[in-house]
Amino acid sequence: MSGKIMLHRARTLRRAQTEQEQQLWQCLRAKRFANFKFKRQYPLGNYIVDFICFKPRIIIELDGSQHTDSKDYDAERDAWFSSQGFRVLRIWNNQWMLERNDVLQMIWNELN
């Protein structure tokens, strides 16, 4: 996809965030999380990541039930991100809803 199309799609996704994405974004935005700079719905290569922190190269993917059917695609994405020097954290929506403090601790551990 061209850069313009990816940027338009990313902007559309920002406006249509899930409830879980909105909640996590409130924790991560504006350097609120330990002064780390995150971006949301960010185009990277041929993909759009949910959340990205360039230092220390962490991608957070917040996944709903639709991802149970796309394991191969997600593995392909993760492999490409890894080849670019990123670590990927995949968090299930229900994990975020039920274990929010544990998820934030896991993110903290990856960042440090």
C-alpha cells in the first residue's frame, strides 16, 4: 500500500478505536507512562500497529477475538517487526479488562 493510503487508514483507525484501545491509550499517551513516548495506530512498513514506542522499540498489539482466526497473519507481522528490531507484546482485550494492573506491569517490565 502507498504511504498516503496507509496514513489515511491509520487516521481512520484512530477515530474508531475500541473501548480497550481507548483505555490503554489514556495510560500511555502524552508520556504518562514513565515518560515513554508512545504513538497509536502508527503505520510501520505494510502494517499499522496499535501502539509503538520507538525507544526502546516496543510494539503493543491489543487483540480482540478476531485474532484467534488470524494467527498465521499475526505471526508474519510479528516476524517482520522483529526483523526491524522491535519486540511485540500481544495483549488480549479480556486480559486488559480483567488484569489491567498486571498488563501495565508487563509493559513496564518490557520498557525497562
